[in-house]
Amino acid sequence: MLRWVVIFLLVALVASVFGFFGVASAAVGIAKLIFFIAVVGFVISLVLHLLSLRRP
């Protein structure tokens, strides 16, 4: 999932170099959204893993 974040950030970088600022801002917005989804998924996974360790 984080691979997609890097891809969208690279698209934003290339688009901004060539002057397509609308495309660049959209790509950055998508990258931010995917990054936060990945972080939330990681936190949920971490909490579930820690809860499963407490059971004997």
C-alpha cells in the first residue's frame, strides 16, 4: 500500500515540474489519503496483535 503512496508522490513531482499543478495537487491528495489509510490499518493491526498476546 505504501508503494502506491510513493508512486503518487512521484507523479505529483513530475507533474509539478512540467507545470500541471492541478494534477500535482490531486496526486498529493491521493497519496495523503492512502498514507493515512495505511497508518490506521497498521495501528489497528498492532492493537489486535497486542490483544491476542495477552491470552494464555
